[in-house]
Amino acid sequence: MTEKADLQPVLDRAAGGGRITPEEALELYRSAPLHALGVAADAVRRRRYAGSEHIATYIIERNINYTNVCVTACKFCAFYAAPKDTSKGWSRDLDDILRRCAETVELGGTQIMFQGGHHPDYGVEYYEKHFAAIKKEFPQLVIHSLGASEVEHMARISGVRVEEAISRIHAAGLDSFAGAGAELLPERPRKAIAPLKESGERWLEIMEIAHGLGVESTSTMLMGTGETNAERIEHLRMIRDVQDRTGGFRAFIPYTYQPENNHLKGRTQTTLFEYLRMIAIARIFLDNVAHIQGSWLTTGKEVGQLSLHYGADDLGSIMLEENVVSSAGAKHRSNRLEIIDLIRKAGRVPAQRTTTYEHIVVHDDPANDPVDERVVSHFSSTAIEGGTAHPELKLLPAN
């Protein structure tokens, strides 16, 4: 493709349900008028969800960060502590984790994300123990947790194959994998920001193995650490190719790099317009992935709201706790009523969903909106304040 005049036919083909090539996706991402791109992406969304296209969803969950001790030292991360840094490193005990699960259930949460560092001592056995305990006490909670990087790490620590690690933690209670650790899948940007992690190809291979074992997942992209536009589209291409084979990715969630307190020295290149363009391109290009999620946590509520006009059908979670991206500067908070209002003012009907996107309650009548203001996102202060452990956090040995 060489001329902008060629772009509208491509947009029309995509809007009509046709597949576009990576080359076409890159040209659209670079050059298509923003409004036209959004119109095409919204048409794709409406076609996919004909009959329920008026609905946009959210979920109530808690991200329980079980440890910040990590051996991978990713340059964009402001959360981790090196294994030998006993002044900063911490782990939660099981009683603390179960207490947080109980609070999640009390507040109407349906899902927990169990995420933390790649602790040098935590193999498959650690996750089996914790997932089994959570499921025994709270069988109603969905454990949508970890990712390919954690699986690779725990399998290495326990000296087992990845297939065995996945099967064992799935049997213990893991329901599905998050898209954690994807960052940027192409080789150059991945090595630049996460040189000690597995390759992007290996990340996808592990996800493909999981899908084959009946464990579905989401997929993500970290935008703004110095990657090129072509590398962003290559990331999408790699995901789409695996999805063609497995169908195991439920959703795609792009989010933006947060530049505080890490080793990238504040570098960022993602504008909010670039983010909205990515939401739209993702909806157009990932014709085999059901859901596109807007990340209000990293971009702000207003941009999250706008993403609903650029192909997103979901605004993700009212996260009762989160400590990772907030450590790098994400400050956006919201409660359930605000998310409902954002969705409604975007011209959509809000609905609380499950992990697998079934509707729990559709808020089609404002007179019946919930009034419980306790359901509010809460970041960082539950774990770390000013670089030291919060008094309520019971510290365990870092190694």
C-alpha cells in the first residue's frame, strides 16, 4: 500500500468482516484518519456483538501481589526487589492472602489475579498449595492469574516440564491465565526492556501449550517503551497466528508504560491518540479474538471511555487492589458507580461480567444502580508506601 487513498477500501473491507494483512494494519495504524479508523473498528465490534452491541462490560476483581521478590529485573518495572535486598523484599503469608480473598467476596468480586515476582524459591509446589487453599475456602472465586513467564520460572525451579507445571496448577485451582509477561513479543524491544525473560516466541509457545491443555488466557501489549509502530503490529501478528491455531485467547488488552521509579529513565513515546489507534487496529486486525479491553487504569477514565468508541467492548476491572503498575506511576482510581456512569455516558449499557464474559447484572435502569461505594479501586498503599513495607503486611524471608 502506498497511497492514503487506498486506505478507505481496506477499512471498508475490515468493517464488512474481511481479514486485513499485517502490512495493511501497519499502514492503517500510521496513516488512516483517526475518526475513520474508529468508525471501522466500531463497525467490527457491532457486527461481532449484534444483539448486545449496546452493552459494555466491567468486572470486579482483586490483584493479590504475593511477593515482590524477582530475579528477572525488567527495566520498566518499579515493583520488584532483588532476592538479596531483604530491606525491600517481601512475601505475603497464606493467611493474609485468604483474608484478601474474603474481602473480595464480601465486596462482590468474582475474580482474583495472583501475581508477583519470579521468586527464586517458588516452584510449582508453592502455587499448588496456594491455589488449592483459595479454592477450598472460596470456590466461587475464579483464579485468573499468572502468565507464561511465571510458568516457565516455576517449571525451572521445580525441575519439571512446562506441560506438567500447567496441569498441576490447573488441577489445584487455576482457572485461566492472564496475559502477564507478554510486554512486547518481537525480539528487539523485548530484549531491550526484559532481557532476562523468555523470548516472545517462547511466551506464545507456553500459551499455546496451555490452550491445548484446556487453560484459556488473555493477551496483552505494553506500549511506549521505545518500540516502533512496525513492532507493535508484529506483536499483534504473532498473537493472531497463535489464535488461529488454538482459539484460546479470550481478550486483548493494550496498556501504556508508566514511567516512574524504574530503569527506563522516564522514556515513553505513547500518546493517548496512539493508544486509541491501537485499540481500533486491534479490533480490526484481531478478527479471531473476541474481546478488546480498554485500560483506564493506565490511560485514565476519560480515555477508557473513548476506547468504547474505537472498538473496545470492555473496560476491565474495578481492581480492589493493585501494586505493580501503580508503583510505576498509575494513579487512576475508580469506584463501581463511576465506571457505570462512564459506560452509560459513552452511550452504552453497563454490565458486570464474569471472567468468561457472561453478564452477572445489566445496569439498564439507573434507578437500580448499586450504592455500595466500598467497591473502589485501591492501589499501592496496601503493600508499599514510600519504599517500605506497610505495617499491615507480614514480611516473610526474601530468599
